[in-house]
Amino acid sequence: MRLVATILTALFVMLSSAPTWAQDKPRIAFLYHTPEDTIGWSFEHDRARIEVEEYFGNKIEVSYFWNIAEGDEGEAKMKELAAEGYDLIFATSYGYLNGVLNAAFANPDTKFEHSNGFVRAPNSSTYSIRTYEGRVIQGIVAGNMTKTNKIGYIASYAIPYVIRDINAAFLAARSVNPDVQFEIVWLNTWENHELEAQAARDLIANGADVLMQNTNTIEPMVVAQELGAFSFGQDSDMKAYGPDASLTSSINHWAPYYIDRIQALLDGKWESHDTWGGLASGMLEIGPYSDLIPLRVQAQANDAIAKIKEGRLHPFTGPIRKQDGSGWLAAGETASDSELLTMFFFVEGITGIIPQ
């Protein structure tokens, strides 16, 4: 009996001294606003989720949920997960903004992370990629590669992130080709195969020979391949869907951020903050160039990448005027992050209007 008691006592000591996560693993959730996909915005977030699980192993418990609509459904899901005891919830789309804030204020013991957000609660953080840096590279390539001097841009929603990307791409294209014009089509959706395909066809019919997009599907690339135009991969490398059309891709890498934030949770050091990473941080990557791009153009693009990483090139450095001709940035003046995060105007030279 004494031996049994000794064993039980030792077992009790071992269990009581084990790491807390062994008894109660932190529960992490990822919400995606699209159906399960094999490329694009949500796919890259989910690929990062897989890397997270491989990195942490059994130290954490991870769940993920596809096709959770932005708005009321997303808010309800986040509140449900908080009530179930999830410790950290990643809401991976801009449209979850109000839902994240409402769920965070209602559940102060749960931590939230909002992708592409810009408003925070004491228990929520925001994180984004400086996608406009990728648009600089796309603009340089597009401005050199267009023969018609017309670039078609398929835009999702009229929000600062999208407007900022359009402006950056236009300024970069104009820097190498002052005759470039943009035609912009607004779809008011992140993902719609039919609308994106039709927009691509319409833009090419109107004379655009290079396409860009802020939408999620492969359709612009597929149509460009079919009709002999060029395009760029959005969020993922899309060359497989347009081997002749793809010039390069802007590729999002979320895993380093997710690993860092989950490690902070495990260490008891998680705090509300904002992160905006780009080429320098590795959160954004430019994919392989098409062999159709002349070496001198590739060199131009690579030079811009290096300068952006080193802080020697910022696309929003004056002189830059607004679309209406009013002044914005004086010569040598660079826009602040707060100005970029609230950008709601086109720069001079872009035609068309921003939907209200």
C-alpha cells in the first residue's frame, strides 16, 4: 500500500507541475469568408494555418471555418466561438470589421485578430500586408508590357485598401510609360467567377491588353490566357491558370505573423497592436517573372523591390496631386501610414469615379 501511495503522490506532482497548455491547450480559430478554395486570398490564410499546426504541433488546438459570411453571420460565429472557450480568433477578411469589434467588446477574455482591419478593441489586433508595394512592381511591368497603353483593373469594393492599390499601380505604370491609361471596373464583391470573367472580357474588348485585379478568383487570368492578354496573379501564384498570360504574381505570406502571435499568446505576452508588413518583412513576395518580360524590365522591377525593402523607395512620395488637380504631396514629401489607411481618392491622371 505504501508503494501505491508513493506512486500516486509522484504522479500527482508530475501532473501538477506539467505545462499549463498540456492540461488546457489554447484554442485557436480561423474564419474564412469564402468557400474552400485552392488559390487566392483565403487559400493563403489557410495555407498559413497549416504551417501553424505543423509548427506548434500538440501545443495548441486549431479549428477553421470556411464560407462564414461577413456581417451578422461572422459576428454570430465569433461570439459562438468565444462562448465555447476559444482563446484567439483570426478573422481573415476586411468585412468582419464590425463583427470583430462587437464580439471583442462582448467577450473581453477572448483575443481577436482582424486581417485588413484598422480599428481595435483592447482585446483585438489588426494586421495587413502592404499590398500596394506589390502593385508598384505590377505597374512597372504592366507599363512596359502594354502595347495599347490601356490597363484594365478589376476592383472589388471602394475601400482604402483597394483604392490605395489602384493608385500605386497607376503611379508606377506612369513612371515608366506616361501614356498609360487605366480603365477600372467595380464589382462590389470579393469573389464572383461570372462577374470577374465578364469584366475581364469587357476590358479586353475595350482595348486593355494587361489586366490587374483586387478580386479573388482565377477568372481574369483564365480570360487573359484565352484572349491573348496579360495578367497578374492575385494573392497567390496563378501562372498555372494562364501560363502565357501571367507576368508575375503578388503572393501573400501570413504564416510568420500567425506563428508570432500564437507564440505571444503561449508566452502570456499577447497585446493589442497593429502590424502592416510588406516586402521587407517577408509577408509579401513577388513571384517568378514570365520569360516574355525583357531582362531590362525585370531589372527595373528587381531594383524597385530592393529599394522598397531598403526604405529608399516609397510609391507615395511627392509631388503627387489628387484626381481633381488639388495638391496632396509636395516634392519629396511621403504619405504617412494614417493617410494611406484612410485613402479615399484617386491620384491625378486616373479617370472614372470611386463609388460612394
